[in-house]
Amino acid sequence: MVNYEVTVYTGNRGHASTVNNVHIKLVGADGESDLTWLKSLITWRGSVSTYTVSCPNSLGRLLLIELDKRQFVLFPDDAWFPDKVEIKSPENDVYTFPVHCWISSGEAHLSREGTALRIFDESHSLGHNARKKELTRRSADYEWDSYAPGVPHTIKADGPRTLPFEVQFSFTKNTEFQFTAVTGLFELHLKGLACNQENWKNLDDINAVFHNKDTPLSDYVQEHWMEDWLFAYQFLNGVNPTLIQRIKTLPENFPVTDEMVAIPDGSNLSNELKQGNVYLCDYKNLDGILAHSIQGRQQHLVTPLVLLHKRPDDKLMPIAIQLKQTPAKDNPIFLPTDSTYDWLTAKIFVRSAEFVEHELHAHLLRTHLLAEIFAVSLLRNLPMVHPLYKLLIPHTRYTMHINELARDKLIGPTGFFNNFAASGGEALTKILARSLSSITYRSLCIPDDIADRDLQDIPNFYYRDDGLKLWSIMFKFVQGVIQYYYKSDDEVQRDSELQTWIGDIFQYGFLSQPQSGIPQNFTTVPELTKFVTMVMYTSSCQHAAVNGGQYDYGGWMPNNPATMQRPPPTKKGTTSEATMLETLPPINVTVETMAILWLLSRKSSDFVPLGHYPEDHYTEATPRQLQKDFKAELDMLSIEINNRNEGLEIPYTYLNPEYIENSVSI
Ligand code: FE2
């Protein structure tokens, strides 16, 4: 007889333990063990237990293990979450089998030995069969579903609780999330505000609600929101830094003249355009979309053009706003020299368009929905033993669960947008479809995006500065891992699983739109490296950039109105404080928006920061070292960003690696 020493590691997470019986079978190249009961198995979260499995002869190189959990009489059936199983063979070789999933009674769970293998590395039929079986099961568990015409597909589910257990929120995350949601709304209901459809009588009244839920930056925004510099600053470092671009000529539909705008130091607009000091934010994506009706009342959505000037002191300032796309007499170009309320009203309308462009396009579509596409395609096409599954699976954590919640509570028929936002109802899917058509591969890769928007040298652009550094660190890490596993372009081309992964992303995510520039297959190692970097960056950094500041900049409603109750002014001199208050969202919309943004800005206690890999999917030294190097570089960047922020009036924290989560999870 020969003995195998089996060490079982139970995950360190809530409810990971089991009181049930567990059996194990070891499968090697030369045979398999009997299904062996792990006697006296006592697991609790984080426990490590060792057993002996005896066999008549050596099993040769170990390929896989089978774990079989059975309910113990008189004890409740419970799911068990082992992290990994380590086995020391009679030849003194140590094999590691990553598990990292919930195991229920009644179904034997196969785990492969941890060395990453591409499909053409499989040298044993057992490996091929296990691979096939795993992907068949996953394809049934993770089916595609179409959401609406022109919108990316989603996971097929009927709410988060119908998702496979392994991708649902943990008990901790779920409890905290529900607690924040319930207490936030309960407080507002107690104050009788959530049912109050009246308009605000005075901006100061908003403060009574806002006072209970604020951050240092949301207080600052409340104080300075009317100031032009903060209005402009938000296009660079606010919650949506993805729209601004430098222009050398004005768009034909935005006829601002030299005479209209005041440029300091004797210059004029034409000169400043030539000098590269003029920037544009164009909300043409929203053109022609009919706004939704709320409580039987037609709401209003504008499609502004905003012109900005970089002054000699490096401050960016707004210099002209046109609220609709087609120039006309009843579509005036508003200027800072107009009356206080004309100019302020124009800026508020821009912020209302920004609410839509940010939440639906930059945030929901470009991060949440794309991250879900990457995740579902990964789970359907790459088995656990694939090197890129090991690389990318940590960046899919909770994404399907939060998106299912969003489909139910935010964008569904009874969700927030339908009840409270001008962009709800039919407008919502039209905006999403139009936004998807506008996405290019280059716009998802920050170095290309910054170059295409000609923003390489605009000062005080911390989203760009931090984002480019993060991309560079991440690219180096991904390149290291990919070059370790793929020695030639030919190996990339021969990896059929990788090809179906990208094929599904192109088909189900980008709806086979070739103008997106999304690759339809991979032919070279550099091509693969860039795409995988983009996937990881989108699911972590880009989401952090557009998610983290939601309450900071959106908590104070006048800076972030979800709807506008009156149409934009058609001539100058018709606005006042009274018209502004009639135009802004009513009390119930305000408080519901605040409660949701508060919830979406909370950090969970089981937050996993970028570059932390609590689950050991890789067992080989090289990728494990690359993970350590990645984390070390991110730690250095955090120090650099913290030092930089000490000297800033508004610290830019959203792309500090300390605050970036590995995945889209909120
Ligand atoms: Fe988010």
C-alpha cells in the first residue's frame, strides 16, 4: 500500500464550513483511488485538515480529484466552500488543486491540478474529458439572454438569487448592502420626503436631508457648485471624465463667434482654438431621444454643447453653452456674461444631461454591462485550468449579482429610472443602444482614448495621469503572464477556447458591430495582451473612476439632477430663482436619487482591492511572482497619489489603487 497525504483548506468566508460527510477520489495517470471518506472531517471557515488516502499502488502523476459531499444523518444539508486541496504523493511530489467554489450535496465536484493548461497542452484523455464536462456544465449555468434591441446581452437569470451560488454576493456583502439600502430609504420615508411630489421652495431646504448623508467632497460641492471653475473641473476629474475633447475648429452646429466670448489677455476664440486651448463637451448621443414622463408629467432632456477655455493660469472655464444640437433663434448660446440665472440654468441643464450620459453610458454600459459580457464569456468558454481563467476570474467577482440588482431596482420597469429619471422608459434602452454603437475599442483603452481626445497635455487632469500609470502597470503584469504561457502567435491562434471567448464577446457584447474595432479573434501575442489589459482595466480601474464619486458630486442634487421638469429656456432673460426651482427635480426624486447614490458609493467590508488575489488560482512560481510584483507597483503608485493629493484643493482619489476594487461589484 502507498499513502497520499491530503490537506483540505476550507475558505475563510462566512458559511464556508460544513458538518456533512466529504469523500475524495484521487485520479492519476496510472489509476485512481477508491472514493475515500475523510473521517472526522471538521471544517470551519479557514480551517486546515489533513487525512491519509491509501492505495494499493502509486497513481502516477495526479491529474484531478473528485470531491463528493453527502448530507450526514441528523445534520442539515449545507454548502461547503473549500479553497484548495494539497496532496503529497508517496514520491514526495506536492500537487495543489484549487477549488474556490461552493460544493453542494449530490453532485461530485471535479478539480484539476493547478498547473495552467491550454487545450492543446492536455496530454491525457481524462484531462480532455474533465475540460469538456466543466464547460458543458458552465454553459448550462451561464446562458446568454437578450435584454433589448441594440443593447449587450446579459446573463440569463430571474434575479440575483437565481444565479449560480458561486457568483452571488457573500453573506457579508449582501447583509451590508441590504442594511444600507433599507436604512437610507427608511430614514427618508420617516421624514415623509419619499412620497412628497412637491417642488423645493428653497435650495437651503435640501440641506435638511443632505446634512445626514454627506462626504467632505459632497459638502465642498454644495458650497461651490455654482462656480464656473468647478463646473469645468468636473469634466476632467469628476465622475465622468470620458466626454471632454480638445478641438481646433468649432462644430458647424455650434456657431460661437469671437465677439461673443470674453478671452483674457487680448486673445480671442479663433486664436485660442489655433493654440489648442479650447475644449468641447458634446452630448449629441442624446439627440432626438424623447424624455420620459414621470407622475404623468412630461420631463425634459437636453443635448448640450459646452465650450471650455484653458486660461493662461491653467484653469479650465466654461465660455459658452448651447442646450440643443440645432442652432436656432429659440436655442440661444448662453454665456457667463448673461444674467446669473440664465447662465446658472444653462449649467444645470448641462448637469442634467451629464446625469444621463454618466450613469447610462459611462457607468452602466461601459463598465457594468461590458464587465458582465467579459465574465459570462469567460465562464462559458475557459475552464478553471486555463491560464487566462486564472488571471481574469478575480476581476468578475459579484458583477453578475450587482447587475441583476441594477436590472431589477434601477433600470427595470419598476426601477429608479422609470419612476424618477427623464432618461427612463423607452428613452433608456434607446440611449443604451445608441451608446453601444458609439463605443470603439480604442475608447476602452485609456492611452488610445486620451490620444484620440487630444488630452495629452491639458493640466490638472488627474484621471489621465493616474489612469495611464495604472494601465502601464497592468499592461506589464498581463504581458508577463501572457508571455509566460504563449511563446508564439501560433499558440494564440491554436487556442480554440480563447478564440471562442473573444468570439462571444464580439457577438453578444458588441452585437457583431465591426465599426467597434473589437477584435473578432486573436492572432498575435501583443493583440491578446492589449485586449486582456483592457478587460482587466475596464472591470477595475475604469469602473472605479466613474463609480467612486457618485455621491461626492451627485449627492447635492442641483449639481446632478436626474430629471428636469420644465423645458430649457428659449430666450434669454426669462429665468429666475423661481423658474430654477420649478425646473429642478421635486422632493421625492431628489431624496430617492440621494439614497441610491449613497448606497452605490458605500465600500463593503469584503472589498478586495486591485491586485489582491486572496484565492490562489495560480500554483506556478512565475505568475505568482508577477502577481506580487503587480501589487508592489500598485502600492508604490498609491503612495505617489497620496503625496500628490496632499497638495490639492480637491484630492483625486478614485484611481488610487487602495480604493479600486478588483471587479465591478457595486
Ligand atoms: Fe458601479
